[in-house]
Amino acid sequence: MDKEALRRKYLEERDKRLRPDGNDQYVRLTGRFAHYLEDPYTPRTEREPKTDHVTVAVVGGGFAGLVTGARLREAGVGDVRIVEKGGDFGGTWYWNRYPGAQCDTASFVYMPLLEETGHMPTEKYAHAPEILEHCRRIGKHYGLYDDALFHTEVQDLEWDASRSRWTVRTNRGDAFTARFVVMGIGPLHVPKLPGIPGIDDFRGHSFHTSRWDYDYTGGDPTGAPMDRLADKRVAVIGTGATAVQCVPHLARACAELYVFQRTPSSVDVRDNRPTDPAWFAGIAATPGWQQRWLENFTGNQTGGLVDEDLVMDGWTDIARRVRARIAALPPEDLTPEKMAQAYEDSDFEKMEEIRARVDAIVADPRTAAKLKAWYRQLCKRPCFHDEYLQSFNVPGTHLVDTDGKGVERVTRRGVVAGGVEYEVDCVIYASGFEVTTDYTRRAGYELTGRDGLRLTDRWADGMRTLHGIHVHGFPNAFVVQPTQGANLISNIPHNLTEAGRTIATIVSHALDQGFDEVEATREAEDAWIELLLSGPGSILGASADCTPGYYNNEGQDAGMKGRLNIGHPQGAMAYFAYIDGWRTSGTFEGLEFRKHAAGE
Ligand code: NDP
């Protein structure tokens, strides 16, 4: 392995892809593109606007909202109203029903509240319909359907200091109040399209992967063959984690499939398998099993000293290798530089294996060469699949590699790349979601706190929270997401379940003690940010050398906003241990609990 040559190659490939417009290369699906966004799954039902009062309003009915709602119910909070823009619970699993969708992190740690709901995932990596059903199971188990508002988008959250309440306004004319608000909007819910000319000129059919049009393709989310594509020429734009999962199904179904690639994903072994019920009964027999699995996975993932690896997959393999290399260093070499070198060596080795896997699977050597990823594994979301690379051996499936440039435009008849027009009947945009844009932009509503303070302004120079959950100036409001907490990207639900537990503890404490308001102090928030900034920085944003993507703000320096995209300096396990102690101490240091002046 010529490490110097690899470093050079990685930089060359990155440089090809750097572009001055960064995030602005993408466009929202608004105006004339809005039809790409419609909910194809559930008809909208009319209802009267709500003008009542609830104890907790939760924005978002995905995992974040569901696990927080569940923990609130467990803590005895009766009225929890989830407001969800989809037609049912599920969040990302409501919208993403593309063929082949499945979790990429082992079901036993990815699917929340398995122990509480008594569900056994049927596969190591469950498919989307099962995960969507599990969301419904959580909703039913905890009675969260009773007061949920579906097909409803929050437009505005405003603090009413005179009554210590939030006013929640929605696109359905609702204007109800809530003592507490929880924001669980998810990181990947605003689909985006490449900002190339001609998208709307296309005369064929087109949709975004998160709004799969089974009426057009035939088939269904459970994997029934897409029988209406047998005579169709289909283009897929994008080769990220979504495309990796849906391309094998399209390759089987289409007359001709053109996969337009700007940057190849790294695609490692998946090795999915059905769950053996006897084995599962064994692990589930011990109370607290899922928490143990969560901690084991996170410990392995984030370099903790864990003897055993319960999950044993491509995610934990990344950390296992790095640990082994560092453990092999003689004591005098345990310096930051040598450890970074050991990490790099491990990464080179792993990526060489992933590239060799392409050669071993893809029959045509020229296609194989183009499918190789030339960057460090965590520069982009690692992918795992046992049929994606094989798709390029299927007659009629064509890789259109654009050498880092991307497709140029869409015409009435098809897609143009490298100056060549590919005529197609359908264009499927696997072009991802907004991730690093501002929170309130992605949320689609403003949060107006004490003294008219807007969250957009409060976070103009980057996110600032206490524990990733509380924002000074915004009493009784909680954010449910990973950043400035554990920042654990390999298993987002672990972050969410912990946040749910924390929020439920605080809300029930406030209610039990008769407090009307709870707010993080400025000092506590500042001290938390200072602690975070004392660490090594974001595993995502650390990678200016990386090929552009949403992990590194498309290769552009996001300044302080990027620097604040961080987690606990000692890693995810340290955060979880810290927050558990903080929660159970009962003193909630850094929060101020208040009674309403008028005693309401
Ligand atoms: P991504 O943002 O990962 O991928 C978008 C793709 O579109 C990239 O390959 C990008 O290329 C490509 N693209 C953008 N513009 C152009 C253009 N002009 N021409 C050609 N290609 C273009 O979106 P995904 O939906 O695939 O995934 C988003 C995230 O969702 C994942 O990273 C993951 O976190 C999550 N996800 C999780 C899954 C799971 O857990 N099971 C499954 C699927 C997604 P380039 O790389 O060059 O930018």
C-alpha cells in the first residue's frame, strides 16, 4: 500500500468535486416542484382547528417525537399531542418507502423501545415496512394516537409569558396552547433536488425517492416486483445510501436503468439474516437487554473499552480495527500523532478491502474502476449492501459516471451528463435531504421565545444549547436531536431515547413540584458550549480533506456554525453517563425552575 499515493489520490478526487456553491447547488422542492413533495400514501381528512390546551405539544411523529412521547407517558404525563406533517407516525420511515429501504444499523439497537413493546425484529437489518409498523406499535402502546394531529405542519411556536405557555399555530388553522413544546423534527426530512436546469421541462415521469410513486412503478414497499417498469427506461440521480438500497430493485425491474453517479459510495458487506426466535428469546429474557445492547454498540463504536461486540457488523468493525492497531502500539508510541496514524492506516486498509470487493463483484473492469470510493470511510455515510454492486452485472443496468461533475441538466426527453443526452421515461431523484442548513429553515417554522427572541437569531452564529436539549431564552422548549449531546451518528435513535428520558424527567419534576417554567441559564449553556469546544471537534466537520458531502458542509468551511456541530469531548458514552447522573441527581444543575408570577 503506497500511503502517499493514496493521500494524493484522495485529495485529487476531492478537488474535482469541490464547488463554490456548496449547499446552494441544491434546490427546495417548492413552487413548480411542489408535486414532488405531495404525500402519496395517505389521503388527507378534514377536521376542525384545535384551540384548546395540552400539557406537551410535540412537533414531529418520527422516532424523536415517539420516544419522547412514550417516556412522557411512562412518567405519567397524560396529554401529549404530537403534531405530524405526514399522514401517520413514522417520520423518515413514513416518507421513505422506496423499494429495498431497510435500517443500516442493527435492528436490535436501531429500533427503539423493543423491550417495552415486546417486539422481535424479524431481521438483523429490518426492512422499512416493519420499522413503520413499529412506529405505529409505539404510538398505540403509549396511547399517542389519541390526540395526534396528522397532515399538520407547525407554522409558528410563540412563548406567551403572560401565561407561561406556548401558542402552537399550524397550517390547519390550529392555535392551541401547550405548557411545554418538544421539537423532534429529524435531521433528514426536507428533500432536495440538484439545482440543474430543466428539471421541470422533463415530459416523462419523475419523483424523489422519499415519495416513491408505486402507482407508476408497480410493486409495493414490501418488495413486490415493480411490474410496470418492464418496458421503461429509468434514470436514478445520486448514489448515496438511498440509491444503494433501491438500485438493486430497479435493476431487476427496468428495461434500461441509468445510474448517474457523481461520487461512489463505499459499499461494504451487509450480511443480513433473519432473527432466530430462540436466540432472541434468550437475549430478551434478561430485563434491560436493549439498554445493554445500546451501550455495547455505542461503546464499541466510539472506542470504549468493551470486551464483547454484540452487534458485530461493518459499523463496529471500523472501531474494532482502529482499537486493535492502537492497542498494538508500544507504550512510547501512544502519542496523538501515532494514534492518528494508526487510525489512518486502519482506514486505508479497510478502504482497500472495500475497493477490492468492487473488483471481486463487478464483472466489467471499467465499471468496477468507477465504482471505487477514493476517500476515508467516514468522509461520507458508509454503506453496506450485498446486492448493489451486483446490479451493475445485470444486463440493461448502466453506470453513468460523471467523474465528479454530476448531471448537467434535464431536458424534455431525459438527462444530460458529459454532454450526452440519455433518453428516459422516468427520472428518480435519489438526491438526498437538507442537513446542514439552518434549523428553523429546515423546521419550516419560527420559535419565538422570551421577549420576542427568535431561534433563527439566537442561532444565527450556530446552535447553542445545554446538553443539546435546552436553549436559554426559550423556556419549556426542548430539542430532541444528537448534536451537542452524544452526537452519535451510527445510531441516531440512541441519542433520541436518552433525550426523551431526560425531557420526561424534567417535565414530570416541574409538574410534580408545581413549577410553571423551566429554562436553561445562560451561564450553564455557555459552560456547556465551552466544554464541547475543548474537545477534538466534530467527527463530521473534522474532514476538510474529505470529498464534499453533507458530513463536511459540502467541503465549505461553515465557520463557527460548523465548529458547534459537535458532541461531548469524551465521546458518546461519556455524554450518556454524564446525562444519566445529571438526570438522576434530581438537582438539574443549569436549569432554573420557576413559578408563574400570577400563580397560574
Ligand atoms: P445523499 O445526500 O447521501 O445522496 C445524494 C446523492 O445525490 C449523492 O450521491 C450526490 O452525489 C448525488 N447528487 C447530487 N447532485 C447530483 C448531480 N447534479 N448529479 C449526480 N448526482 C448528484 O442522500 P441519500 O438519500 O442517499 O441519503 C441521505 C442520508 O439518509 C444518508 O446519508 C443516511 O444518513 C440516511 N439514509 C439512511 C438509510 C438507512 O439507515 N437505512 C438509508 C438511506 C438513507 P455526491 O455524493 O457527489 O454529493
